[in-house]
Amino acid sequence: MREDQQLEIFIRKHYSSMCAVALRFIGSPDIAQDITQEVIIKFWKNRANYENIKSTDNFLYTMIKNEALNYLRGSQREKQHYNHLEVEEFEHPKVLNMLIEEEINQILIHAIDLLPVQSARIMRLILSGYENKEIAKVMGVSVNTIKTLKYSAIRKLREYFNSNDYELDQP
């Protein structure tokens, strides 16, 4: 039997039980599958060293358990490192201001998405720097229609922000 056929048989026999074990440790199906694949590759590459093993299932279980624990330790270290960096980043006002600005932009984009289609398109074009005349030409409507829809959209956005307890400075 060819090596690739042997590998396929090995995977069919062990993959699902190995994934189940990894999933119990990790809790994430995607990560459990990744860990299982890594363990299968390690085992298969070094299988000549494991010929004297009494129970392949027990050995694979141990490999999965160790790999899952290593992953958990690594992710915990990464989280601690990230939390440390996060504190340092927030100490810089420029970074904090950029994060606040990005969050505000996301809120505005969400609010614009709630507008009627034409009004939302007009607001996106305005935010992209287009003038009323240019928007009218792009959309094939009159400048007055653009002005009417624009002011209606601004009023709806104000209502949205006010109803969601966002404070707005009136122009």
C-alpha cells in the first residue's frame, strides 16, 4: 500500500476522535482542527520513532493534550503581552485620539447605512468630498433634489444620534 493511502487511512481512523479531544481542551472547533492537523503531521513525519508504542490511541491522546496545553499557554502569554501593549498604547494621546476617531467613524457609517438608499449614497459622496453639483451630476438629479435629500439625511442622522444618547455639537 502506498504511503499516501496509509496516511489517508490513518487520518480517517484517528482524526475525529483527536479533534474531539482537542475541542474539549480548547473550546474552539477551528483551533481544535488546526491542532489535530499539526499533531497528525508531527506523528506521521516521526512515525518510524513510534514503532514500539503499545497504544497509538493513547500516544495520540497525549500528543493532542500537550499541543492543546501549549496552545493555551501561548495564547495566555500573548493575551498578557497584548494587555501590556494596550496599556502602553493608550498612554499616548495621539493613539487614543485615533482610536476614538475610528470608533466615531464606524458609528457614523452605521447610522448612514440606516438611511434610505439615495440619502445614504448622497451622504457617502459628501463624506468623500463631492460638492452638491457633482453629486447631482453623478446621480442624474437636480441640485435642489440633492440639497433636499442631504438636509433630510442630516436631520435623520441628528435624530439617530440624539435618540442613542450621542452628544452632538450643533453647527
